[in-house]
Amino acid sequence: MNVCFKRLFRFFWCLMNSKQTTKNRILDAAEALFADRGFAETSLRTITQRADVNLASVNYHFGSKKSLIQAVFDRFLKGFVQELDKELTPIEQSEFSPSVEQVLHTLVRPLMMMDNHRNNGSSNFMKLLGRAYAESQGHMRRFMQEHYAHHLLRFTQQLHRAAPELANNEMFWRLHFMLGTVIFTLAGSHALRDIAEAEFKETVNLEQTLERLLPFLAAGFRAQNYDSLKNAS
């Protein structure tokens, strides 16, 4: 009886492991292709060829291309928001309002963890994020609202604590300007590092790039309000 049970257990373990391996191969192929070519220009057939699976496997694991896109983002975001929550908790619990720099610094460890878990993780994620904005993936907005809005709201609430004078519309613009800067910098981080090394003999890693970027973002975030500039002119 024990022998039969062990064989049955081994069979199901191998079956589940095979399914997981197939699913990860599809996700790996989709991630690379979406980042390099975009969502519209990447067909499911191209993904299946890269992953060396058939179309039925994609339909079985994900059901549709939109669901596959969401799964690619979900694989990044689950770990990211877990680390972000940890970084935000002591700031939220403090009786003192944080500085803009303190709030922005909560992003450093979550982004670095992406590189620890996946090769070029932060760069690929920013490429994907940029593609999602440029190609107007409406379903991604709904997906983010449903699954990750709470985590991102915690971050923006601390920015409001750091800069309570900013109106909601001004906060909206500044968040998007910062996000665009982060996407541009990290998506092309390898090229930036190559240029820094070739031109200035400067060797930098992801953490150093982020530490250099954050003061720039904070200064922009604290810039004079658009309305006051407009009225002054």
C-alpha cells in the first residue's frame, strides 16, 4: 500500500512540476518578447515558438493574451508590493511626517529585490510598464485597480503627508512625471552604466543609480506649483 501511495504521489508531483515548468517557460518568453517588441506586436504564436510549447498550453494556463499580460505583471508585482509594504510600515507608524526623500527611498529595496529574483528584473519591469502606458492597455488599469490599488495608495498617502500643500491634481502630475523618469532611467540602465563607465570611468550598480536618482526626483516633486508659476507670468 505504501509503495502504491509513493508512486501515486510521485506521479502527481511530476505532473504538477511539469505544468509549473511549462507555465514559467511561457511567462519567461512572454516577458522578454513583450519588453522588447511590445504587446500589440507580439503574437501568441511568437510566444509559443520562443517557449517551445503549443498554443493549447497557453490557453490552458492563461486563457487569453490579456490574462497572460496580467500574469507577467503579477509575477513582478507580488514581490514588489510585499517589500514596499514592509518599507512603508515604519513610516506610517511614525508620529512625524516623513520627508519626500524618505517616502521615495521605500522604492529602493523593492526594485533591488526584482534584480535579485530575476535577471535584469527591474529593467524588464520598467520596459513593460512603459509599454503598458504607451500602448494604452486599458485592461491593465483595471487589473491594477483590482489587485494593487491598496498598496499603491499607501505610498501616495505618505507622499501627501510629506507634501500636504499639494492639491490632488498637482500630486497626479508629479507622480506621473516621477514615474516617467524612473521608467526611462531603469529601462535603459544598462546603457547608462556602459556610458558612465566608458566616458567617466565610473562603475555603478542598480542601488547607486537609484540613490543618485532619488534626490533629483525629490527636488522635482517639491518644485514650485504650476498655478503659482502661471499666475506670476
